[in-house]
Amino acid sequence: EVQLVESGGGLVQPGRSLRLSCAVSGFTFDDYAMHWVRQAPGKGLEWVSSISWNSNYIGYADSVKGRFTISRDNAKSSLYLQMNSLRAEDMALYYCAKDRNSYFYRWYLDLWGRGTLVTVSS
Amino acid sequence: DIQLTQSPSSLSASVGGRVTITCRASQSIISYLSWYQQKPGKAPKLLIFGASSLQGGVPSRFSGSGSGTDFTLNISSLQPEDFATYYCQQGYISPPTFGQGTRVEIK
């Protein structure tokens, strides 16, 4: 069964850090680009970051650039998002998603996890 | 950034009815548009990619069309499980952006 399972969310104070993980099973992880997309409570979808299959290409939304770092470990079939200097506006449900392709040149996200909730509050 | 505007923001429809949702881009995105369905408390699900290609496993009552700046998602015969929020998303230029969503409710 194909699964993407996010973890690592929780309550964190503004300015602190959090590391999200996404464990993948059921498909060949290192064949595909991967993404993080977030959704603030009651709001729409916002792309956060993408990484190609070989980590050679990485992209970030301007809102997180310089604070968040995406990475992957193909040997562990896992995707990560290191989030530093968290702000109230980063509070959201963070989804891990798989691309249809090895590179994210068209951003077709064909499989999504159930998300992990990040709450930023003092 | 490319802005996507969906219309309507919400609609009410009956089971068996036909639904049309439009997505307009602020500039041409050729045909690099996807449609997603999201049910409450669930992750989004890819329905259509490349403006008109049906993702595997998605019922054929869903169809997409359009190119350039104007795109349409059609649901030919609405089923109870189709009541959800639908998002368009462009993949032409980074950053990929989403429309604000269209909520489809039961009439």
C-alpha cells in the first residue's frame, strides 16, 4: 500500500525550530520529486518547498526562504523539512506530497500524506 | 507570482447534476494546470493534470479543459462523494500557486 506519513508537528514558540519528517512506503521513493505544502486552519493550500529525486534541485516559497530547509534520505525513503525561526504565520497543517515526475518542473502532486499540524504560539 | 482565481467560490448542486468550476490565471500557463479535490479533514487528491489528463483511478465523470489563461473542471453527474472543495494549481512557473478553492455543497 502506498503511504506517506508525516510526523514531527506540535506546539512551538515563535522563533524556535521544528523538524518535520515524511516516511514513504509503497513506491520507489528515489524515482520522484517530493514536496511540502501547507494549509493554515480554514484556509487554502500553499506550496512550501520542493526537492528533486537526487536533491540537486530545490525550491522554496519566498515566505520560508532562508528559514526552512528541505532534504531527503533516499536510503530511508524519507523527506524532511527543517523549520527555523518559526512565526505565527507558519502555523498550518503541513502535507508531504509526491510528484508524478523525478523533477518538479510541472508540480503535479499525485499522492499526499494526511499532514502534521504545526502550532506556533507563545 | 501567477494568481489563480476560481469561480464560483461556492456552489450548491444536486446529486446527478452537472457542475462547472472555472479557474483563470493572471497570465498564460499553457496547459500546466492541475485540479485537486479535498474533503473535510482529508488530504487533497489529484484529479486532473496537464489541464485535461485524468489521474489514474479518478472517475470519468470528472473532466478538465482549457489552455492559456482559462480552465474548467466539469463533473458530469454529481455523486454524494463529490461534495468537497476543489482547487486548481498552476505548474508553469515557480512558485506553483493554487486557486482559493471552490466549495461544492449539497442542494
